[in-house]
Amino acid sequence: MKGGASGMAFAIAAALALGPAGSIFSRAAAEPISVSVSKIKDLNLRIYGFVETDFIADTTQGFTEEQYNTLVPVRTVAGADNFAGQHHRTQFSVRDSRLGLGLTLPKTDAGLQSEAVIELDFLGNNAPNTVPGTAAGTQSERDFYNNPAVRVRHAFMNVTYNAWNAKVGQTWSLLGWQPYYFPGETIVQPDPGQLYRRFAQARLTHTLDMGSWTLESAADAARPAEVNSGNPELHAGLRLASTQVRGASSYGAGTSMVGLSVAVSGALIPIETDGIGNPTGQALAFDFLVPIIPSSDGKDRSNNLVWVGEVMGGSGVGGLEYSGLTFGVPAISAATPNAGSAVDSGIAGIDAAGNAELIRCRAFRTNLQYTLPGGKWALSGGYAQVEGRNLDRFSFTTARNIAIAPKIQFGYVGVLFDPWPWLRAALEVNQAKDTYNDPANRFAINNRFQLTTYFVF
């Protein structure tokens, strides 16, 4: 590397000193930070990310910063008061802050474009006690929030040649065409009912240019849901998008100008056990984004109204594509008779006949976002619902049965304010409502109030 390690460090420091830079998260592009290195000729380094601070108040004690599809604690258990279901929780956290490195090469004379991306956050955990305040463990609340573990979000190679693109590495799932259809929310996503997953994969995409429209077709082989299944997870999808009718879509720290589009995608999820069945999960998702009031020129966010929606039906996608979604069904462990292998929570359980059965679920969500004239303020609101479709087929004790929640509902309203291109402040109020089998605790409700600031670079 030219000038050695010290020269590289000085170059990065000098580049950072230039000021706020454009990134995949920023709304108004300033000159991007780039550092030339010589180990690979003409390779450029782009540094991006944001510093996020979350101030969160919940009315129960079931969540960390990430709500996921985790069930809300009930108010009583076996007739006795449940402390977590009756008391609130307050969190101050910077763990969702991110740092990304983008490595790009100039387009070759033959038209080949190449890049690599490594993106990190700090939402990892250093000990088995991953939910502080619930049990004794080797990790204190102090270390959970103040000294979080670095976590890989994305690590992939991206190569484009004419209409073809290949991605190899860890990035967004193709199911739901993530992240095009994420809701305009403040919370640390995902929210309940949101397809949200990253994993190692090899994906091939073809983009057909049809003038004012593009048609993307993609397929991949991905990290298996269960390594002992011996087979990868498979995805495929089609996406039709306008290049002219566009609107502003915000989530977290960023805002993108996204075209009118519809998309369909599917997944096959192989599971293998020893003597209790080898089911294959299946999922089908339909997504859409409609700029009801589109951007005047495809770039201006002012006076944009965008509607986003998603519908999914399938089996075996619970804790896999829907983070934390189990409905309360116990996981298959290696100690389960005749299982032979553990299967992650939310994918499958043991039914009344003693067989491995995939958990079936159905989910939908919808989101509206309006960016006010001037482009600095945006309002958003949405609703999501997730239902377990075959929970009555699983074998439970009475105590376990009342802990099953066949329906999860979630709604929110929020406001985002961007006084400068590098700064965002956002406020959200949301409610998670779970419907349990327990007649004494039919509903469990958590209300969340969140204020978040982002310094985007």
C-alpha cells in the first residue's frame, strides 16, 4: 500500500476532516469521501455510516432496542402477577450506529463494474444473557449497552456486466425484495410482520431495460436454515419498477428515491430430521410501492406521498425470515426424540402425532409516508399483522398452550425531521398487541415511545 500503514491512516484522517460526506444513507449528496490505495490499482475506499442514539420507553419489559416479533409479556402467569408484564423499561442506546466500507474499481473498457462492501453495527451480544435485567449472567447491563459486540451486517462482492449482476456474500434476502419495501420507521428494524433478513448467498440478477420501466429477475442459493439439512435455501423473484414515477421512502437514517413498483418473490427452505419427517418450507411474498403523490422530477422529496405494502404466506419462515417469530412454539432440539438435529426456533415444532411440522404463518403490513413541502419534515404511519395458521396441530401441555400467541398486531405513527443533510431527528409512538390462547391473559400490549437522532456521514 502506498506510503505504508501510517500513510493510509493519515489519508483516511485527512479525508474525514473534509466534512460530511454522501453515502447510501444520506439525503443530499456532498462530495463523497474517497481514499485511493495501491494494493489493487485504482481501488477506491468509501467510508459511510451514521451515529445513532436511541431514547426508548416501553410499558413492559420484554424488548431491547429491537422489537422484532418477540411476544409481549403477559400481566399474570398461573394467576400470579408477572412483573415484566406490569412494569415499564427505559433504554438509552447507541448500539444501532453503523460503519461501512465500500471498495470500488473503475468500470473497465469491456464494461465490467466491481465493488465490495463491508458494513458493521454494534448490536451484537457478548454473553448468553442477551436481555439484561431478566436473569443473572456474565454480561451486565453496563456492558450490554456501553460495550456491545461488533456485528457484520453486510459483507459481499458485487459485479455488474451489462444487464447482469452477481452478488456473492452476506446481504439482504431476496424474499420480499429487501430493502426496497421497508417501512418509514424510526425504530431499530425489523418491526413485527416485516420480512427482514441478511445471510450469505450467491445471487444472479438480470435487469431488462424497457425505457421508462425495468424488469428485474433474480435467483439465488443461500445459507441453509439448518446446516444439517445438507441443502441451501433457494429464492427467486421478479420486480417491475418505473424509472420515471418516483417518490421518497425513508427508514432509519436514510431516504431513497424509489420508483413505482410491484414485486413477487418466493423461497424453498429444506429441513431434515431423523425419523420425524423432512419437510420443505415454502413462502410467497407480494410487495408494492406506489408514489400516490410522486416527486416532481424524480429527485425532489418535497410534497411526496408514498404507499408501501407487503403480503406473505408460507411455512418454515418464522424465526428465519421474520426475526424472533415463534408464536411461543418450542423449538426442535437435538435432544428431541428422533430429531437428530436442532432446528432454530420459529421454523418448526413437534405436532400431536410426534412428527416435525413446519409452522405456517400469514403476514401483511402497510405503510404511508408523506414528506411535507420543503422536504425537511416527513410523517409516516403503518399497521402490520401476523397470524399462526396451524398452531392447533402442535402438542402442548396446558401450561404451554396458554403461552401460545396465534396473532401479533402492530401499529405506529412517526415524524422525521432533517434540518441538515447530515442530521436527522425522529419520533415514533407504536403499539404491539399479542393475542394469546390464555383466557385470563387474552391480550398483552406494549406501548413504545422512541426519540432517535442520527448523524449521517
